[in-house]
Amino acid sequence: MQRRLFALWGLAGTGKTTTLKLIAREILHQFPAASANISLDPIPNGDIDKIIIVIGSIKIGITTKGDPNSDLDKRLQFLIDEDCIIVLCATRTSGATVGIVEAFERANNFRATWVTNYQSGFDDERAFLNQRSAHDLVQLIRTMSRI
């Protein structure tokens, strides 16, 4: 299976962290036999360093911290060391975190797909758009990764 990295990129405060946590929960919902290293019901507040979901022999690793100087490279390496073949992370739109993801892709034979969540300037739509983003991105991950 081709190893895949899905980089959720966007500006600060646009719902990347929330969307990644919702993606993890959606994967667990769609694969009832899957297990995770942390509880996602309810979804915890704040960043999550590492989520590992196991579906049969497939490991999916997720890290929500994508800010500059947040040790993204170390968390990505941890997910590789845990044999994750699908990795999701948050990243900014340019700069150091983008470079880290690009270097990770090259060094570890991953194929990166850059995605973003749906966004609106209206706070009352944010929760719905994050949930819809998570649902749609899980479908993309399932299709591209053939799981």
C-alpha cells in the first residue's frame, strides 16, 4: 500500500485542529472495529500530540499541532516509528511547517496530499463546516488509501 500523508493546511484559527479531531472520530465511527490510543467521545479540548487509530493491519496517525516551532518533525517521526502508513497533520500555508511536511514526504516515501477544511466568516457556521469537512476528508482518505 502506498504510504500517504494528508496535510491539512490553513491560517491560524481556521479550524484545522478541530477538523483533525473530528476526522479521527469519523474514522472510528465508520470502522466500528477500529481502536484508538485516546478517547474521542467527547472530543478533548486543545491540540492532541498524537492519535493512533488501528484498523486491522492499518495504522493511521494524526497530529493536530501544526504551528511553527511545535516539533512537528518529531511527532511525524514518532508516527513513522509506530508504523503508521496513513498520516494526517496540520500545517500553516507557508514557511517552516510546510517545509517539514515536504521533507517528511521525500525522506519517508510518502505521497502527500494538501487539503483544507471548509471555512466561512460566520461563527455560527463553523461547527457544521468542520464536521462536513471531516466527513468529506475521510471519504477522500478512504478512496485514495483504498481502505
